[in-house]
Amino acid sequence: QRIHMHSDNCIDDIDVFVKLDGDIVKDVCFDGVGCAIATSSTDIMCGLLIGKNKKEANYIIEQYFNMLHEEEFDDSVLDEAMVFINTSKQAARIRCATIGWNAVKELIK
């Protein structure tokens, strides 16, 4: 499955691909251009979600969004994604930090 995502506020223009085997995320990858925040957060997300079932993947995505919106979150599932904890201090960059995450969220519905 593939979804195309772009941002009106930045250069972010990516295609995100998810391969599911039943309920399991077998592979996640992306292609395109984006700012450093968009590409690095999407790359980290890909690594976090491979091998997870849909419920686990959605939980990780939810915790990431909670972190970015300064809400209570479970840091034990975010691993390297924790580097984006201060992204909310630059609200315009939240879209960059979530573009790939929003794509996968849509693809695994």
C-alpha cells in the first residue's frame, strides 16, 4: 500500500509504503524529498514499526503524537523517536515531524 503526502509549509513531498502480512507490519519505507525533520522522523518510525502488529503500531504512533503535543506519553515505546520531544517548541515543525507518521496511520487503518 502507498500514500502520497506533501506539506504546503515545507519542501516535504514523500510517498510512504507499508507492506502488511495480515495484521503484521512487514515493511515500511518512504521515498521523496523532505526537510531533515520529516525524513529523519519518518526513517525512525519505519524502524520502530516493522514487525509490530497493527495494535502495537497504532499505540506507538499515538504515543509519538502525545509527546509532540506535550501530553502524557509512554516513552518506553518511542526509542530514538524521543529526539523529537522538543519539536512542539517550534509548532510549525510539528507537521514535518508527523508527515510520515500520519501516512502510516492512514495506511494501517
